[in-house]
Amino acid sequence: MDHATVVPSLSYHLLDQMTNGFSEDRELGRGTYGKVYLGLHTNGEKIAVKMLHPMLGLDDELFEKEYHNLENLQHQNVVRLVGYCNETRREYVPYNGKMVLGEVTHRALCFEYMQNGSLNDYLSDESSGHDWHTRYAIIKGICKGLKYLHEELEPPMIHSDLKPANVLLDENCMPKIGDFGLSRLMEEQTRITTTSVGTIGYLPPEHINGRVISNKLDIFSLGVIIIKIIAGPTGYSKSAEISSQQFIELVHRNWRNRLQAASVNALESYCIQVKRCTEIALSCVEVDRHKRPTIGNILNELNETETSSQFPDALLKDLEPTKNQESQQTHITEAEEKREREELIETTNCFGEVVDNCKLDKMARYMGKHKTREDRAREAWNLVDEHDKDDEAFRYVKGLKSLYGNGQSTLCRLYNATGDTLYQVANYDWSGHIGRAPYPATIGNGQWAAFHHIHRAGESSGSVAAVVYRGKNKHGQDKDYIVAWSTPCSLWHRNKAYCGISDVSWFQKNLEQLMYIISDADYSSSHRSGGCEIEARIGRGHSPKFTARISYR
């Protein structure tokens, strides 16, 4: 088991070796703040090394602040920081025509390597390139990442330079927001700056004319990106030349023709989705920023389009998969799946419809096709906030807290996107105890579990505990997922979140060591192993939100 996630400091010498001396053939790109190189570790692992240019005003304090801002970003749709360098060396440098010995500071930020480059490389008009399903998945992934920055971080972060070049795609074309430059965490909702940010073509009028920065700046940029994903690189300029209704009809007509030519199932459902996404994008680029939607509203709208794209049960009765397909869909029988589904529905503190083969059968893209665990896991991620089930889980646990007053406690939510059911196998309380709702014995794929952990009356140690759930790794082997939190009563100690992938026997034999690991943890933690990933984070305050997600990678 690994300790809580700590982004390591990497020496300049190591980065020099990994990038082959920062050679041109390793250069991935360049921008305002520096050049990006492909770094190759001796074990074959690839990272993106962003060497920052020397900048006036970028001192150690400012760099460390930016590093910590990035270190705390933990979301599947945000590029993950994996290392940094801030090293001052004595080197010979040119000065007045001579080489003199001086101090040179090398600063770098290292990120996970995105195999498919940037979204900018993948944009094409609606008559070619990616199919609608892929484009829609990219749109929604960007929206999820932005929702994390705007509404889940405390305080929120405004990216301020959202554009296709700053949206990177992994090997599965999952989008991840990157290149945060030197953006700041925003305590205020709106502010005026003396200097401009962002990139022309993605900036709203209020910033171009008045240097206004708010989260609606990112929403405007998002709208431009969505239009370009749907209608191609020239889509945004087209939208400005004709009325909104004409543009919607043009895009709708072009996509209908393309989908018809490809003989796509559920033509009408997809066409409705194309139209609604176009309408959402146009609302994002409203001149009046107050008329632009919030990112939470946008995701709710997208979820509604997915519901409308599902087929009614009556249409599924005549679509009998072959015996061979049935055997490939799942390792459990139809009767077993039905019984398990009924049991999961009855779990009082699990929220959301189970994303199983039955659920997938109602989606146009899976009709008459065999389903895999990877399919179920992917759709669970896509439906993480379907029908506001995440908010419903939080409201439930917040209601539990109200029964115990305002004392020290931890409001816990756990999401399952592994493609299979999770089973609780162990738990331990160092301080405090589980509240009225127990740890759910099972958590269905696509469900949020909610529970409330509270301090013990008369004690001053707060809420410190761990729970272990068992699932499968990528190879179908049993794997145990540990989530733990610490909400101490003392004002001098911060809250902690920890997660790991190991074996329950390790957990049971090393309680003292695990407590030490938790005490040394931070506000967020993540771990990958065996094709699976777990992430956890905790808020600030005496009754923080603790959120963990387990997923199939």
C-alpha cells in the first residue's frame, strides 16, 4: 500500500536525463510560460515535463503557491501533477559577451502524459472525424472537469485560458483540462484585473472591454469549444454570421445527414442531443455574462439529453442477443443479476440507478450488442451526477448530521464506477463511530453510498475511521479498496483524506501503521493498481464533506 499521494520533487539532473537533454525531438509543445518535453523514465513511464521560462516576479514563494494549487487538483478530467522541480544551481551563463559563473534557477512542472495530444489536433468539421458519441463524451468530460474547478474545489478555481489546445486526450480520448498557467484560486466571485488573461477568440466581451474575471469567463470559453467540437474549427465564426436559430438548424441538418449516411441506430435521439448541445453552447457565449448558465446547470441539461436518448423498455423486447453475446456480457445469469439489482435498490443509503446490463440495454449505443464490464464502468462515470444523485446523497447525509447537532463529524460519500458491485469487508474506528446509517453492505455500479461518521460524546479526538470495500481489478481478481478520513477536533490540525488499493489482511494487521499514514495525509489522495483507481478528498471545517470514487481504468 502506498502512502497518501505526495507529489515528488524531481532533480533537474533527472529531468535532463529523462528528456535527453531537453532535445528538440522530445519537444511536445510550447506556450507563454515555457516548453513542454516528453520525459521517459528508465522503467518506460512517460511524463510531460513543462520547463518554465525565467519570469519577472516568479519567485520561490509564487512558484510554491502555484505548485500547491496544482498539487491539490484531483479529478479524472483534470491533468494530474506528478512531479516538480525548483532547483538553483551554479552554472556558467553569458554576460556582457563573457561566460561567467552565476546562479540559475530551473523550475518545472511535470504532468501525466496524454497519449493523444490536445483537442486542437482532433477538431474537424461535422462531416468527418470523430463520431457523435466520441464528441459528446469529450464535451461532457470537459464539463465535468470544469464543474470540479468551479463548484467542488474550496475555494473555486477559474482556469481563465480554456481552449482546445489546453484540453488533452488520454489513450481512450478522455478529455483532461490542463495548462493552468499561473491562474489563481478565486476567493471572490468576480474581480477586475489590470492585465489581460486567456486567448483571443475564447474571451468574453466583459474581459476584452473591462478586464472582468469571473467563472462566466470559463463558461464563455467552454461554449466556443463545444461549438467547435460540434461544427468544426470554423463553427464559432459561422455562428456569429447568422442568427442562433439558423445556426442550430444548419448544424442539426448537417449531423442528421451524417448520421443517416452512417446508418446509426436511434437517429432521432442523437439528433435531439446534437440540437440541445448546440443550444447549450450558444447560451454559453451570450454577450451578457449574467445570462450564461452555470456549469452545474449545463451538466444537468446534458444528463437530460442522455435520458431522452434511451429507448423505452417496450422497444427492447424484440432485441434478443445471441447465446454467445449473452455469455460475453457478464459472468452472472439473468436471474442473478435481477436478484442483485433488487437487493441494491433496497439499500437505503445508496443513491442512483444501478448501471448494469439492464441499464445499458436502454441506451441506443448498446442495443443488441454485448456489454462488458468496461462498458458498465464507463457509463457509470458518465452518469456520476445523473438525476442529481450525487446531491441527493449529500442531502441525505446532511440530514443525518442534523440529528446530531453541529458537533465534529464527517459527511461521507463513496461512488462506485468499477463496473461491478462493491462489498464491504471491514471497517475500523480510531475515534468516533458510524452514525444512524451503517456502512452499506453493497454498493452497486453507478451508485453513491452515503454515511455519517461522528465523534463520541465527551471525547475530544474527533472523527477518524476507515472502511474497506472489495471489488475486482482489471483482470477479474479480488481487490480491496480502503478509504479513510480524519476530522480532528483540534483547530491546530487539518482534516485528512486517504485511500489505497491493497488487501484487507494488510489493513487488519497494520492498524497502527495505517493510522500513522492517515495522520501524515493531505486533503486529497489517489492510488492506481491493477487497472483500477481510487481517489478521495476532504473539505475544511469541523464537519467536512468526504468524497471518494473508485473506478475501472
